[in-house]
Amino acid sequence: MKRRFMCMLVLLCLGMTACGKQEKLKADEPVEIEYSEVSVHDPSVVQGDDGSYYIFGSHLAVAKTDDLMNWTYVNQGVKNDNDIIPNVYSVMKDAFEWSHSNTFWAPDVVKLNDGNYHLYYCNCQGDTPVSCLGTAVSESVSGPYENEGLMLRSGMDANEEDEDGNLYQAASDPNTVDPNVFYDAEGRLWMIYGSYSGGIFIKEMDPDTGLALENGYGEKLLGGNHLRIEAPYVIYNEDTGYYYMFLSFGGLDSDGGYNIRVCRSENPNGPYVDSMGQEMTDCKGPAGSSFSDVTAEQYGTKLMGGYKFEWKEGEEGESRRGYVSPGHNSCLYQEETGKYFIIYHTRFEDSGEEHQVRVHQMFFNEDGWPVIAPYRYAEETAGPCEEGELSGTYKLIDHGRDISAEMHTSEEIELGGNGEISGAAEGVWKLTGDYGAELEIDGDTYKGVFLKQWDEDGKKYVMTFSAVCSETGVSIWGSGLNAI
């Protein structure tokens, strides 16, 4: 693994496993951690037999890592000369011809009971839901994959039956892209998919072959009338007993307002509800409408959108860039450490459509809802805290509920030693358990975690918090100003 920790911070690094007291670092002692970046749009994670983690993304971009920090490319771009799908243009001719496309969209890879890796690929025309979804199989996660053919199509002509044997209706039938395949707690296999158009659908699959058990589009879980909701991803948490469906709302472009939301269910095929208790089957656009963000933003518990921790005089990183349109995530549970991670792509302030992969730790609060650590993963581990070390000045980001190209920027608050919150927000706060965070702001209660993290822009370790208000579906992040 490729890491460089500078400034002789051995003692500090050893102390990252807890919130325990650390010697204060001076502002002129920046902490450097090195990452190797990749641009993989719509990253879907899978662990290979070699122990490495692989992400598969749009345009046949594939990368791997051993530490979730440093990535190397396995393949870039759709071309015949590649090891993932050799001779791709001839082998995948049917997919390209149906979709009127020369590239792939967001795929998913899963290892099934047969011991093979199954690649669920999709192609789409882009400006219409003329799409297709198929499978390919390989003994190795890095290929080569052998095409098995198409299983679903969408966007049929008026004189051609759709997969349900009816005339295709874009406002109610799915756009057959963005597959995610997962096992449930009983060992049954499911594929969830869909984007814009008619919504998000789910089908039960054969756990031995990876193919559908029944014909047709399956069961609708949410969406319709072209709501801008896509990229479904489901992960099961054995401790809470819930299946969590992550979704991206808004548009993926730098000005599209992409943001990540979540809902959950006790069953893999729903019904799913958000933290406000709303059934996601009700999440659909008004009849005859298209892209009604005003409707969509009422649903789903929002975990993160565009944001920026503002620079303060005396800090490193004066020229920092905010994150815009983060989304299309996958998730990972690491059994050996008990850690959860969220992997997504993001664009950046004043950088056009440039994008990179980011990995953050993810936790589940005492109400069983996920919260995302404010900063990218730097091998930190949550551990016991003491209230006395948590008080101080924090940069607060309120992610709100909007779907907007505007970044949510930080304001300063004070977590007082007396348990009071002052500054840009007022209320009370307390430590719950070893590292649980509970903040009451303007009458709303947010629950989450305290976590010591590396501030990438400020080049220092700081205390952070991440919490969500179940009643409003709003998440907040805090980043301490003092180095620890």
C-alpha cells in the first residue's frame, strides 16, 4: 500500500483509533497524506479473489485498490484492445445496435454461487430511454468477460411489445440501466435497476446463473413521470435488520445538483420508506410532468450534496475547491474491520465536468440510519471520546433537502463545554455512548457520530461529526477548527 505520512507524526497516527487526547499540532505543521486518484464514473465496488477492491464504472473504466486510498487503472475506455471485454465492439454488437450507443453506462459486478464473476452491463442512447441490459461472465474479476447476451430492453417503438408484453410507456416503464445485484439475508439474489423515466424496479434472479427467474420488468419500487432519480444500490445491515437503498437525485453534471439519499426496508423488495416515514412508492412526479425536482426533493433522507468547508485565516488550503454533484455510489462492508464505506464520484467547484472517485467511512446512528463521515477515508477508526475534548469551534454544513447546483457552505458554531451550541446555530449537544453524537438545533434532533479525521484541505487532524435528523431527513456535518 502506498502511503506517506510526513512531519514525523508517528504518535498521532497511532492515536487515530480513538478520540483520545493528543498533543496539539501547531498550524505551521501541515500533515500530508498521499492518494492516487482515478476518474471512474458511477463506481460499483466488488472484492476480487486477490483481496483487492475493484470499481467498475461507465465507459468501461475499471480501477483497483488495496487500501481504498490509492487506486490504479485496470482499463480506461471502450476499445477493442482491452482485457475486460476483448473485441468489445463485435462481441457486444447487439447492445450497441439496440441502444444506438458506442459506449457502456454504469455496470455492476458480483461473484455468484457458481464461483464466477458476473458483469451486468447496460447501454443507453442517452437522450431517450432506448436502453438495454445484459450479462457477461468471467472466472476472474479483471476478465476477460464472455458475453451472455441481453436480458432487458426499453424504449421500444410503438409497434413493438416491451418486456411485459405491452406497449412501452416511458413515464411508467423503466429505463433499463444502472443495475445493482445483491444477495439478501436468506441467500436469494435480486437485481435493482432504473433511471429517470418510469422509476426504479427490482427483479428476483437465479443465484446460480445470475439470470432472471421470470420475464418482464419486475416490481416498481419508486419513481415515475421522469423524476430525476437513478443509481439504486442496496446493502443489508445485519445489525439493524434493514436493507438500505441508496439513490442519486438530480442531474449528474456539475450544475445538475446530484445528491445522495437513502431509504430502507425490512425486505429486499420493499416497501422502502425514508426516515420521515414516507413510503417511496409515493415518490413519483405529477401526471404529465417531467423532471419535477420540487416533487422529488420531498422524499428520501438526504445524506450529502454539493458542499464546501470554507477556509479560515491561519489554515492551510486557502485555494480549496468545493465538491459538486456527488453521487452514483456503491457501498462496502469490510468484515475484517467491521467498517462500512461509501464509494462515489464527485465533480469539483470551477472544474467543469472533471470527476474523481471518493471513499468515505459510513456509520449507522442509534436510530439505524446511515451517516457519512465528512472527509475522505484516511484509515481512521472510530473510538471512545470524552466530552471535554469535543468542545470547541466547528465548521457546520447543513446539507438541507434541496436539489440544487449551489454548494452548501460552512458556517461557524461553538460546541460549548457546558453542552450548549452557539454561533450560526443554537441548541444543545452531548456525547452518547463511546462516540455517538446528538445535537439539538432549532428544535430538530440530529444523531450520528464523532470521528477524528484528516482534513484534506487544512492538512491537519480534526474532530468531526456527522449526524442526521430522522424527522426532517436532513444531514449535518461538522469539522473542528483546532488541530488535534
